[in-house]
Amino acid sequence: MSAARSHPTDSTVALLREGYAFLLHRSERDRTDVFETRLLGVPVLCLHGEEAARVFYDPERFERRGAAPSRAQKTLFGQGGVQGLDGEAHRARKAMFMSLMTPDRLRDLASLTTAQWHAAAVKWEMQDRVVLLDEVQELLCRAVCRWAGVPLTPAEVTLRTADFAAMIDSAGAVGPRHWRGRLGRARAERWAGGLIRQVRAGDLDPAEASALRVIALHRDPAGALLDEHTAAVEVLNVLRPTVAVALYVTFTALALHESPEARRDLLSGRGAGEHFVQEVRRFYPFFPFALAKVRRDFEWRGQPFQRGRRALLNLYGTNHDRRLWGDPERFRPGRFRDWNGSAYNFIPQGGGDHVQGHRCAGEWITIELMQGALRFLTEELTYAVPPQDLRVSLTRYPARPASRLVLSGVRRSGGRAGGA
Ligand code: HEM
């Protein structure tokens, strides 16, 4: 692409109007992978595409300290968590997260989740309609708490699920949705802080490799336990995003409904479940961009990057970049047969290295849970998708089908292919 052009004018209105697609539209229009603009008056460097992702994930050039807006910290991420660390402190904390992601532990989570799907399906059979997004959030909340060693009484499930859902729903919102997220985070942090205290006092004894135990007893490079608030934020950094996988599960069901060809290939065995799930993560919007700050002055493609300047990497747009993905607006799982496996061109959960960099710690969990959901929806259930508003607005963050995907006539099929 050609050299960068500068856009010193404010793009907040365009961002609100075009949503997830704003950065992609601008990069395509100006034929550039880097441009400068202002959002809410703040200068921001915008990066797009595979080569830009390589630059963005270079820790010599970018850092995360102070990069996240305080609105997102008060709702989605919390303060003091791994997302805002750099260098050795980041590597040590990230190692704690990645130690939870062994194949055995992933299998445990998958089987706990399958058990929850079965239990939920018994209940769904007795209902006329089921709102899939809400139901899957709740079943994932039950499964991940059990997996993480977090006690959850039946009476608590609704409240905890609602708090996680509010945090997830609040990051891009203003007004009541934002405030619900803040309230949800405050309440969840108090709860998780109490759990950390109980583990350290010996009043709660979660299993050896469980997230709650590992985080409560984790020591930083100086040998100190995490302070209680930070430990609570990190416990929520495991629970909350696992509940958020419900959005991807909902998109998986939407794709089964709206992409009959891909569905037919899957059911006939011509298409692989793994590719279907990857295409859901590429095609549907989730995180629009990742955020960092320039660590030291440098220049890329003629664009100066000044130390301290904020930068965005276009995650959604890179997954829809037509140079990388032919016909990117078509849902076509078969494209993953030929994918080259680059860590920088397919980046729904960030790019680069999981251990060394800021790429999502839960990417393998996400894929595992989505594949389990796909199997359950196609092999264990029959259902209809009644008329409803299934539109996915690119200006709502996080995106989701407007109706949250209503299913009717849900029946357990015990091995016959389901869904309408
Ligand atoms: C619902 C699907 C998910 C999506 C779309 C997603 C997306 C992301 C993205 C875009 C990042 C930031 C990458 C960056 O800053 O460069 C991230 C980071 C992170 N995610 Fe996820 N994630 C998901 C699920 C999960 C799950 C299931 C977990 C944990 C069990 C998790 C834990 C984390 C953590 C701890 C980080 C911070 C990593 C770091 O800063 O080093 N995520 N995720």
C-alpha cells in the first residue's frame, strides 16, 4: 500500500457512524495501513493489516502501561490486571495465566461445560422459547466457576451471570449500560476479593491447579503475593471472558442458521468443525481493536510514531482485509483449509505470541468451548429459529444479534442433526 496520509481531524463521528468498519473503510479509502486521527480530541495512530500487526506486537516499539481508557478499566478490564503490564512484570503474570491452559485443564473445562449443556437442554425442552445468548452465558458461568474452584450456590448463579454480562456489555457504552457495568464490576471485585481472602486464610481449599488457587497463591518476581484487589481482578480476568464466549456461541448458532451451504458441508462431513469455528471468529465482530502506547520514537511507512502517542490495531478490519481474505464478507469456513497459520493475519483475539506478548490468554479455551457448542447444537439438539430481528449492528459494541437469538421447540435429539 502507498505511504501514509495524515488525518489530523477528529473522527469520533465517523467512528460512531461506521462502528467496527470505520478503521477498515478509512484504510481502504486512503490505501494505507497507517494513519493518524483524533478520537474524542485525543491523537491516535491507527494500524491495519498483517504487517502493521507485526509492528504493533513489537515490545520495543509499544507498551501497554496507561494505554487503556479509564472507562474500560472501570467496567470491562479492571485496574492492575495483566493487560496493563509490560516487560518482566507482564511475562511473570502472563505465565500464571498460561499455566492454567494445559491440555488436561482445557479438557476438564470442556467436559464440565458439556455437562452444563445437557442439564440446560433438559430445561429448554420444557420452555416454548429460549434466548440462546442469555442461556449460554449462564451455563458458561456455572461451568467456569466450577472449573476455576470458585464456589457458586444455585441462588447466586443469576446474580453472578448478570454482573459478568453487564461488564461485557458496558465497555463501549454510555449511560445506563455503562453504569450497570461499573456496578457489576464493583460487586464482582468485592466477591472475588473475599474468595482470595478465604483461600489465603485456609477457609477455602480449591483444587490444586484451579485458577482461584493459582491466582490466590501466585507470587510476583519479587516473591510477594498479589495484593487482594489485583488478585480479584485476575480471577475475574478468567471468569468474565469465559462467560463472554457466549457471544461467539450465539454467532455460531447464527452462522448455522444463515449460512446453509456451510452448514450442509459441516453436517455431511465435507467441512470441518474446526474451520467453521475459525470462520465465526474471523467473520463476526467482537473486539474492534487493541490499544497500546508508543514506547519510543520511530517511523513506519513514512508515519512518525512519537513516544507516548496512543495507537490502535485494527482487529476486526484485519480479519476482513481483502488482501488476506478473498471475498471477506462471505462466510466460508473452507478458507481455513488453506490458511497459513500466521500469528499476525487472523487476530480476533490479538496477534503475536500468547506467552511473550499480550495475545489473549484464553484463545484455546474459546476455540474449545465453541467447538463443543457447535457439536452440541448440531448433534444433540433439534430446534427452530422463529421470525425475529437477527440483524447484527456494526455500531453496537459488543455486537450481537438484536434478538439475542431466540430458539423455539428445542428437543434433545440424541445424535440426530438439529437446527433449522
Ligand atoms: C470471548 C472470546 C474472547 C475474545 C474475543 C478475546 C479477545 C481478547 C483480545 C482482543 C485481547 C487483547 C489482545 C491485545 O491486547 O493485544 C485479549 C486479552 C486477554 N484475554 Fe481474551 N478474549 C476472549 C476470551 C478469553 C478467555 C476465555 C479468557 C480467559 C480464560 C481470556 C483472557 C484474556 C486475558 C487474561 C487477556 C490479557 C492478555 C495480556 O494482556 O497478556 N480471554 N482477549
